[in-house]
Amino acid sequence: MNKRTEILETAANLINGDRQNTYGTPQDNFGAVASMWSAYLGREVAASDVCCMMALLKIARLRNGPHEDSSIDGAAYLALGAEVSDC
């Protein structure tokens, strides 16, 4: 298996595993974060924005060098963002 497939399969396993039991559905979890960020920032933030911002956090960490966990998490956040925005 090549690295790109390994990263994507690991991300898929994470977002389709026990995390929903722990954190709730992506819509509920990222919706709650969006509400909190909206209150803090004083402007509307969507659940899909939360996913993009979390992916950007992982990308910023990758600026310091390769780190497989950040690549996996970044891919997972982008996939979840597509789901919560109904792409």
C-alpha cells in the first residue's frame, strides 16, 4: 500500500470509528464549536468553517516538518467539513 492510501485509510478509520460515540455526530460536535467560536468572535462561524480551520491548524504544524498524525488529522477534518456542508 502506498503512503497516500495509508493516510486516507487511517483518517477514514478514525472518523468512522468510536469518535462519534465519544464526541457526537460531526454536525453536532462541529456545530457546538462553531457556536462557541461565533460567540467569541462576535460573528457567524459555520460548522464547515471549524473543519477548515482545524485542517489549517494541522497544515501549520506541518510547516515544521513531516508529521504523519497531522496529515491524517488534516485529511479527516477536510472530509468531515465536506460532510457537514453537504458537499
